[in-house]
Amino acid sequence: MTTTVSALYDTYDAAKSAVNALEAAGVAHSHISIVANNSDSWHDKHHDSEAAEDAGKGAGIGAAVGGVGGLLTGLGIMAIPGVGPVVAAGWLAATALGAVAGAAVGGAAGGIVGALTEAGVPEHDAHVYAEGVRRGGTLVTAKVEDARATEARAILERHKSVDVAARGEVYRQSGWTRFDAEAPAYTPDEVVRERGRYSGL
């Protein structure tokens, strides 16, 4: 049996370190996924690649994961309703994209929330993870053998992951209740302001 472990990060660099640590610990990159907000086009400016162009067309996300260079060499650009442009690779991105392309869009049944809950993530956490990406964060998710779940969680936490319960409470204090795929994506300026709220934590 497998367990899905997930963590939200305020910076892509922290998430990248977590992915590299998971791979170094022997978690296959085909079992890891990363979804990072790209509203400010940080990836476009620093990481131009054909893989990104392919993924933006909905093609390269799943295929790129099988490459020999690890998960992060397969990053591609895609759009998720309610989140906007993201840089992503791995099974979660492919599943979310498939849900968006199919008939399951809307509510908890489609997109990134649906992909997370389908993988066993509690729905209340899935909504916070999706909202966190919408507001500028990066989500790392891995499917691991049950016996390795504690180890994988420790790796994710070691790299400055967000306390998802506390972050959800912060969101709720401003009137947020759940991720809404119909909501407008954050603008680059809004993402910068949101990231700034947590930079000193």
C-alpha cells in the first residue's frame, strides 16, 4: 500500500530542495509531483525549455517525468483554473490536467483539489494546498510505501514547509472558506504581496 504525503512551500527553492532530498532518499521521481505558481513568469525568465512549451500544450507533463535527469528536469508550464499559470511536473500535474480537460471540472471533483483528494489527501488540506499555490506557493506531493511515510514527511518538513493548518486559519481570517476554481487567478503584484506576508516567518 502507498501513502500520499504533501507539503506547501512559500518559495520554489525550498520546494526544489525537498524534491531533491526525496529523490536522494530513493523515492522515484515518477512518484513525486511539484506544482509552483508562475504568475510572475519567474520560470519563463530563467528556465526556457522545450519541455515547458510541450507541457504548456498539455503534452509533456507526464512524459517528461520519465526522463533520466530527475523530476525537476521535466518542468513544464500549464494553467489550472482558479490558480492560473503554474510550473509543474509529475503525476499530480498530469492528473489535475486530465481532470480539467475532462468532464470533472468544478468543486472538489476536478482540477488540483480533485487530484489531491483522489490520492488520499484530506479535502480540507487539499483546499489549503490549492489556495496556497494560487497565492504564490509551491506544492510537493509524493506517493510512498506506507512504511516510508514518516520518513518522507520528515524530509518535506525539514525544508521549511508551511504548517497547513495554521496557513488555512490565516486564509479563513480574511473570509476565505475553500479553494474556488472559478475565482480569478492572483495577479503578479498580488502574488508578490502574498509571498511578502510570509517571508519573515
